[in-house]
Amino acid sequence: MAVQWHSRGRKYVEELQSCRFEAVPVEFGEYHPLKPITVTDTKSRRGARKGSTSSSSSSSSSAAADPLSSMLDGTDPLSMFAAASASETPSLPHSASTGELGRKRREKEEEAVGADFEPWSAKRGEILSRFTTTEKLSINLFMGSDKAKAPNPGSSAVSEKVRTRLEELDDLEEGSQRELLNLSQQDYANRIEELNQSLKEAWASDQKVKALKIVIQCSKLLSDTSVIQFYPSKFVLITDILDTFGRLVYERIWTMCSDPQPLSDAFTAEDVNDTAKETCLNWFFKIASIRELIPRLYVEAAILKCNCFLNKAGIQETLPRLTAMIRGIGDPLVAVYARAYLCRVGMEVAPHLKDSLNRNFFDLLSTFRQIHGDSVQNQLVIQRVEIPQYLTLYSPAIHWILQCIAYRAPEPLLMEMMERCKKVGNNALLLNSVMWAFRAEFVAARATDFIAMIKDCDEAGFPKHLLFGSLGRSLACADPPEAEKLPILNEAWKVITKIRSPQDYIHCAEIWVEFTCRHFTKREVNTVLADIIKHMTPDRAFEDAYPQLQSVIRKILTYFHDFSVLFSMERFLPFLDMFQKDSVRVEVCRGIMEVFIKHQLEPTRDPVILNALLHVCKTMHDSVNALTLEDEKRSLASLINGFIRMVSFGRDFEQQLSFCVEARATFCNLEPVLMQLIHTVNQLAMETRRVMRGNHSRKTASFVRACAAYSFITIPSLSSIFYRLSLYLLSGQVALANQCLSQADAFLKAAVSILPEVPRTISVEGKQRSSENFLLDFINNFLSTLLVIPDHPEHGVLYLVRGLLNMVQDYTWEDNSDAKVKVYISALPLLAAMSQETYLHSIPKVDSNETLYGGDPKFLGEINKLCETLIGQVLDHLKVLGRDEHNVRRQGALAFSLFGILLAHGDLRNNKLNQLAVNLWNLSHKHGYCDTRTSVRTLEYIKHQAQQPDMAHISDMVQRLTLQSRT
């Protein structure tokens, strides 16, 4: 059957009016969508006695359970569920419940000092990385023999127990010696970790004596200072073992107390059974029998918490005794770390006992002169360690002791500490720790007093720049009195600028930059930058200080968000020039752009900002090479695009275009940036037309053509075919909106010409995907644009439509693909719209084909012929699909799609077209694959249309449409 296409006439305005909803008043009454809903729950009783009437119980609630309002009550669904589960779940086995209670108990105890207290675990890694050595280390272990002692049958049970305990301890200290020599630092750490694991394994296998042996011998290692610069790290590693031992002993005794039921968190010694108390005393007796002071001290401190099983005041009585024991340690370095460990366990088990903490610090002050005694000096000479380096070994221990003392301490305590430090000679080390430990607000309020004390310190023992660094850290967190800010900065910088070592200088200067930025203007910051450049440029010292220099930049950017002020600093850009390592320079530039994009709220045209940021962005762009990852490219391009979007020259459109031209040359290697520039230029063209409407039309048209030329030149440089297609189409639409018909025509023809280059597959998120859907989306957008494009007088009727369809015809589609036919079906609505007397939409001041042809019969005839050709192609394809039963689903879908087009756009008064529509309907339902819901709604629509005036042909067609479902 030959198809004769006739488009039905459309009256768009009337159709729009008929599609609008009719306003109907609604009586809500008491209804409100947020009002609680009344829920009625009816339950029927089953199993009623024979003869009894069935009864039901109804319960209604005036307010339903609302999960949002329930949150206001302090309840939440998860907690309620957990409570319900707990009430329905039988109690856990004894061991499981004990372990859970133990975990909760430990969590509660750790929270006793609050989250504002920096735990030891946070300092552990820094100490291990800071105090290192390249010298060889050794481990001496006296592990004792494992031979069992034969009991004396004549001894009583009690005396035998005591004798056995003493013999075991003698065995611990008099056994065979194992010495591991020539260990590297890593080997030493690995060996200590192996001992830690051995301790756990021995404990798990009920070898408690062996576990104690390991702890004692490891504790003895803390008396060895043969490699003194490694001592802080050794302390960290060995106290890990002590912590493990203390936890195992405590949990063992706790478990013994949990019979028949677990102890509460607030238990007292009266709640502990006799067996547990005896076991606890046995541990303390064993430890008390250790002959050497240092292992006896450390091991007892490790199980300090177990005193709570014996009596209420056990910990309070034990801490002063252990503090006094430390006075017997002759080496001041060993003693200070013993005090630090005692303060650590004291804070864990009894943070409220401040007297013991204070006594440890005061004992430290009284013995502080030992640091400068002959024995220490001789040891330093032997190990070739300078006194400043030696004093830094004390810092972690003294910092920790003072941190424990200063935690939530009142301000007068700081004053007392300052007075005590003044009475101690060579007190720089102590003063440094005081400034580290106490609250920054207290230190800042007395910054002038601290500066005076720093001036009085001996430079030889502890460098003053370290003291000023500690003071600067406090001032970075809290403000000193307003009148003292400038004198403080001047006094500090007098010392800082005299530091000769570039590394020492930059470490201190980097700290004080934040104080300068917080309280002063660009003039002072510029002076600081100039001084840093002066110190770090000779001998390229900046190459070893990139982290500190980056920190300086970050701090400046934290406080200076006005980039006109930032770049007006004469030394800021020269400061950036010191970052000559590519990766570091790019990272710094990235940080600058992130701050600019975040804080620059208004577009800018400031030449200082633009020139500086162009330089910054060019640095990022020039770092891109063949090895740069795609994610890195996208990240850099995003930052550069953020800068481009913030550049605006107002109504100086030519200057804006000149900027885009310069940016294109600068950022030619990043395609997302080129795309952003094209979008910017297209927006510029539209803005020009809007602003200059009715004025300077010739100049405006010239400028718009220049924008079009920019896009036309730039688009081919993009590698992505779909980016090129979409930008050609967008630029063509912009040119058309600005009445630049020849430019619009060139863009659209360029888009059509590159369609054959579209690959059959493209990479999406690293995976190969078919490009058909992307191509179909583009073609549909392209077709919608062609409605308002006037034909070129030299290229014939519908030349762009024909050119597009010819490209589609010649394109190599995937095997068994319906994409080409889908394009043909999509083109029919366009052609039907082109045949109307008045088009659905138009471009102001652009004469579309409705005006050029004015409903010329020849023009309409060309449209009808083209439609008939397309329909013929679709019908041929449907016949091919019908030959294979595996393709009947595809056949039905395409037939239904074409039926919808004929129904919406075809003139069904034509008998042949009407019959074709019926045939397509029946074909789409022939095998029952068509969606039933869609079919029913479509049929209802057709019946509704049949009731309209002049729709008798639709009424007749309805009678011939049948619904079939697959059964």
C-alpha cells in the first residue's frame, strides 16, 4: 500500500488552552497534610467458645507515631528497638557479658578526663618519628630457666607458697642471659613488638610467671641510656608492653570478681570477693619482691589500677610512695620518664589526684640541676651529644607531666609555675614545657612576662627561638592584650631575624606568621615575607623548607580573603617564586585558587588580581603532561574554570572577549577550560544582544560575529566528538538568536559534517559503552533546532534536514540496531511542524520557512514526499523484523512509536493514512508485548478525541482498534 502523507493542521494556542487544568475549589475542612492521622487497629479474637458471638477490640489513637516528633522526646527508633530487643532476649553467657561490661568500663574511664585532653596515643607516633638513631642497639634479656622447683614435703602450705614465690623471682633475675646485638632501630622495634606478642601468648596459655618475666626484663631496658638520643622512642615501645601487662592483670582480676554477677562500674572494695583480693595481693607481693628499683617501679605502676580491688584509698596511698621511689633513680633522663609514666597511669586511673602530679613536677624542679652535673656532661661527651640536643630529649616527658598538671587547672597555677621556674637556673627547658602545657588563653594573657623570662634564659642550653616558637603557638590560638600585640611582635622578631640557621629560622618564623596575620595589616605581613625571602634565598635554602613555606602561604590565605589586598603585597609573588619544585608549586597554586573560588563572591576586573591569578593558573596548566592522570586534569580544570567564571568586565564586552582570547592561548591543553571559554563567549554574545538592543546594531552584530568566530575556531581543537557536536549546536543557536544566519548555518553544517566521525563505542567512566544513545539524544536536539532555521537560498528546500538524514542513512550503525529508524520516526514531527501555517515558536527578527514559503504548495509537497520516504523506510524495517520471531518485541515497539506519531501529527482523514495507523496498532499488539497500561491510556485518549467536533474519522478508527495481551 502506497503511503500518502498529509500533516494535520494544528492550532497551537487552542490546543494549549484545552490542555490546561480547570480550577476546582476544594473544601479541606479540618484536614491538613501535616495533621496527625488517626489510626484504628481492630483485632478479632480467635478460638472463641462455640455459640459465643465473635468479639473485637478496637483501639484508636488521636496521634500517630511520628518519627520526627519522637526525636524531640529524646527517643529514636534504633534505641527503642534495642530496648525492645533487650527485653525479649535472654541474658548473655557469663563470659560474653563480662567482656562487654569490661569494654564499656574502659570506655567510661577513658572519658573521665574529657575529650579536650590530648591522650598519650596521640603523641606516640610523633615521638617515634622524631627521636631516631642510626647507631646499633642491643637488648639484654635474663629470662631465667623453666625448670620446676620440687616442693619440700616438710613445709607447710603457706610457707611453701612464699618460698616458691621468692624462688620464682630469684629465677627471673638469675637465669640465663640472652643478648641481641647490632640491631637497627627498626629491628629493635620489631623485637620489642615480638616480646609484646609473646607476653599475650604466655598470658593466654596461663603462663603467668613467664609473662611477668617478660615485663620485668623489658622494664630493665629503661635503665640503659647507651644510645641516649633513642631513649624517648625506647620508652614508648617498652611502656606499650607495660600497658598490655597492666590491662591483662586488671581484666583477670575483674573476671574473678564477676561471679555470680558482674561488678558495677561504681564498685567498691567491699564488692570484691576474697579469691580476687588474694590474687591481687599475690601480684603486688610478687612485684614487691623484685630487687631492682626501675623494674619494680614500672611494673607496680603498670598495675596501679588494681589497687581499687583492695581498698578505697589504695591508689591515693600508692601514688605518693611511687613518686618517692623515683627519687632513688640517679640518671635525670631515666627519672623524668619514670615520672612521666607514673603521671600517665595516674591520669588514667585517678585524674582527680592532682597532688601526686604536682609532687612529681616539684621533685623534677628540685633535681633539675643534675642535668648540668658532671656525670651527665661526661656521658654526653662519650656519646658525642650536644647539650641542646640532649635537652630536647626531656621535652616529651616534661610536656606530658605539665599537660597532666595543667589540665583544667586554674590560672593561678600557671603563675605559681612561672615563679618556680624563675628560681631554677637554666630554666629554658621548663619554661618551654610550661608554655606548651597550659591553656593558650592563660599564656597569651601573660605573653609579656614570658618574653621577659625568655630574655633571661641562657642561650647556650636551650635556643631562644624554640621558646619563642612555643610562645607563638599559644598566641596563634589566643589573643594577648591589645596594647601588647605590637611590642610582642617586635620583641619576637628581633630574636627570630637573628637566627642563622635557615631551618631553625623558618620553623620559628612560620609559627609567628599566623600571629602577624591575625592582628596586623598587609604592611606587617609584607615585612615578614620580605624577611623570610631574605633568609631563605641564599644557597637555595628554601628547597629544604617547602613544608614550612607552604604553611606560611596557608596561614596568609586563612586571614586574607581580599585578593586585591593580597596581591598588592610587594613580596607575595616573589615569595611564590621560591616554590621551584614543580609538584610543590602546583600544590601551592591549587591552594590559592581554592581560597579564591571559595571567598570571591563578586566578579572582578581588577588587573592586579587578573594578572596574578592568570600566572597562578598558567602554572597549574603548564604542569599537565602526558603522564598526568585524568582526575588531576579535571581537578585543575575545575579550579581554572572557577577563576574564568569570576572574571567580568561589565559592559566592556570587547575587553571580556580579549580576556577569553588570552585565556584560550594560555590554557590550550585543558579541554574543560576551552569548553568553559566557549560557553563564556556564547553567554557574552547573548548578553551583548540584550544590553545593546536597539543601539549600535551594526557594532553589536560585528561583535557577535567575532564571538561566533572565536567559537568556530576553538571547537575543532576539542578531542571529544560529542563535546564538539553539542558546542556546534549551542553556538549555532546563539548565532541564530543574534540574527547571524550565515554563522548559524556554518555551525550547523559543521555539526552535520562530523557525524560520520562518531565512533560506535565511547569510554564512560573507564568502560566501553555504545554511543547510540548519546548520538540519538544529539540528533533529537538538532532536529528541534531545525524548525526555526530558514533554508539557504542557494542550497534548496530543507537542505539541512536532508543533509542530516543522508548522514544518518550512510552512518555505520551497530548490527541489529533500530537507531536509524528511530531517527526517521523522530524527524516526522519536525516535518509536520514545518508544514503548519504558523510555527510553534520562532526567533525574533529571524524569518523562518513559514515566512519564506508562506504555505507554498511546492514546499508542502516536498515535505510530504520526504515524510512518505521516511515512513516507507520504517515500514520496510518492520517487515524485516517480522521475519524473525526473536525480533517481534522490537517490531511491536517501533510500530507503536510510529502509530503515536501518525495519531499526533498525521491527517487521519486520509483513508490510507488512517488504515496505516490501524495496521500499526494491530501490529504492535499482535504478539502481546506492548505495555497494557500504555495501550489502555492511549485508547482512552483516542476515544476522548473522537468526541470532539469534526473527529468522525477518529470515531470510526476507534472501532477497529483492539487490545491484545500475551497469555
